[in-house]
Amino acid sequence: MFKNFLKKRNNDINFNNFKEEILVASLLIHAAKMDQNYSIDEKNIINKALMELFATIKKDQIEKIMLLAEKKEKESNQIIEYTKELKKYKVDFRLKIIEVLWKIIFSDKKADMYESNLMRRLTGLLYLSDKEVGEIKKKNFN
């Protein structure tokens, strides 16, 4: 009986159990929607990134996390909600998020002015330098 309780608890996906994962996914989804084209390629990039960023996530949990993140992103009206918690994490983690954001933005081979503006805003909100973010962009996408 106790085993079944733990098993059920571990499969219960809600905001409180996966707050960090949902916030990161919401931010990535927000970036993917900036150009009004939320593609399957972008979803795949986000899924892969979540698996890499959060080693404890199981494949069967990703879909549920993505559904909650899409709902959260749809209901949210500002990126500060995502970055408020994420800026508390180590610089390396925040830089990995930036790298994924660039992958999403360049998944269609171009960055429009709205996507570029988003990256400038996120650089400041995540307490990263323009130089760090620019180096990631240059290293991976030039």
C-alpha cells in the first residue's frame, strides 16, 4: 500500500512538484511563440533541453510538464514571472537556458526583431552580461 502511494505521488505532475521545470519550459515556449510560429521543431528542442537540464525528469513526465507550461505561458503576461526564480540559479544553468533560447530562435534560420528584443531583456533579467550571451550566440549560430 505504501509503495503504491509513493508511486502515485511520483507520477503526480503539478506546478508545486515541478515548479522549476515548468518555469523553464514556459520561458522556452514563450520564446518559441515570439514569431507566431510555435513549430514541432521548437517543441522538440524544448523537450530535449528539459531532459538535459533536469536529469530527474522521466520521458513520460515531459508531456505533462509541457502541457502545464503551455497553460502557464498562455495565462502569463510578462516574462518577469519566469525569470524571478530562475535568476537565483547558478550562472552556468542560466547560460544553458540562454543557449536553448538561441536554438529555439534560430530553429527557423533567422531571428526577428521581437526575438532579438526578448533576448536583450532576458540577458538583464537573468543577470547575465551582453558579452556572455553574445559569445553563446556567436559560438553556436554564426
